[in-house]
Amino acid sequence: MNIQEYFARISYDGSHKDADLQTLTAIFQHHIQAIPFENLSMHCGETIELDLQSIYNKIVRKKRGGWCLESNYLLFWALQEIGYDVCILGGNCYDPAEKAYTAHINHILLKVEIKGSSYIVDAGFGGAYQAWQPVMLISGKDQPQIPGIFRFREDNGIWYFEKVKRKHYIPKESDPPTDATDMGNIRKLYSFTLKPRHIDDFQELNTYLQVSPDNILRKKSICTLQTTEGIYALVGWTFTEMKYNYMEDTDLLQITTLTDEEVEKTLKEKFNIVLENKLVPVNVRG
């Protein structure tokens, strides 16, 4: 495994001699704009292995993406190689249907210490709730980014990560810009503690997510990638292109339904992914 090969994969040719916030932000942005959040392996009959060599070969050499466990573990390795003070944390994602955080850890994220300040770095949330910059670990402070306003809340040692929702504008709809919720509504993302974790703590989760029929990753084939303006998202046969802040506090959504052939073409053209095995797209509602 070679850090220069990783830099080539994410098209990063800047300096990395200083393990500072500016370098961290640049590497992070290159990572999320080059490496898709995707769970296509489980819909291609492939097993996802949670060891660094397997992840490196898949993402760096085969130019695939990965889900949070893979993408953030690869980023953890890269940041350690460069010299950052970085540790792994475990998160509990918020389930809007249940209106509760999951009882068991089901997300991985990173904490980076720079000059006495802590930053949460998470390249594996995907979609419209993916932060574009490291987020300073401070409770109650609004931290605006291009995707929206992020903030942490801390309560009795538990940290909560959330984002302020924006309106959506879909051109084919005659109604004015809308979201399913009122403006200013908060989307809860996940909770976590600052207890350091090891990748082995996530092996059971990695296996469970691949075999449990009830989790969303089994019910939907997902591939999302951050762009310079917004995101691309392919869920089942539905391709969505989102442009952030198309109008004031409103994101533009363009939605297309694809054929099986167009799914393969879109993966190559929009996500730079060529699969070795045949994808069986899935999008189970509910």
C-alpha cells in the first residue's frame, strides 16, 4: 500500500508535509469527490472484507467506492500515514422511521486532533448529509458549509450530529420549491461518544449488514458521489443530480429513471465505476 497511489486515486497533488487543517480539508474534499459511497458489492454477489489490504485493493486499485466502514477506514490509514493524530469512533445513526437512534453502533467516523482542537472527519455518510469539510467538535455552534449548516450538540458525554434541511426544487413539478418538512427543520444524523474504537469492533457489524434482510443497505443498491456543485445519487434505477443552493436556501433536484443498460452506463460516466460482476439493482420501498 502506497500513499502516493492513494493520492493519485483521489487526484490530490498538493503538499502533505504539514499535518494541518488546510491539508486535511483538501485531502478530505478530494476523497469524497473521487470515492463514491456505495454498497454495490452486496448486490453483485461480492463479499465485503473489512481489512485494510482488501479495502485498499478495492477502492484504490480497482477504483471502486465503499460504504462508511471501508471509506473511513481507508481515510484513517491515509491520515495516519501523513502524520495526523487520528482515532476511530463509533456512531449510532438516527432512524427517521423509528424516530430514534439505533441501539447498537452502526457507523464509523474519525476524530482528528490539530493544535488542541478536535475535528470530526466522516467521508462515509454519503448523499445529501455528507459534510464537505472537517467539522469542529464544539457543542451548539452552527457550522455552515456548501451542503448546508451542520452542528453538534453534546449531552452528558453523548454527541449528536445534525444538519439544517433546505428546500428542494424539482423542475418538472409546477409547485413552488418544497421539502417534505418545514424550513429550518433539523435532520438528525447520528450520535456518538469519544470512546476510541478499533476496526475489529466493527467486524460483526460488517457481516451483519451484508446478511440482514431488514437493513436499508440490503433493500437498496446505492451509489452516491459528491461533486463540485452538489451530489450524484443512484438508488436502484433512479438517478438524481442535486445542485446545492440553486436558489436561495433551495437545492435543485433532477431525477431520472434508468433502464438496466443505462444503470451500467451511468455508473461508468458519473461515478467512474466499472463492476466486475453483474449488478442486480434494488430499491425496496419502506
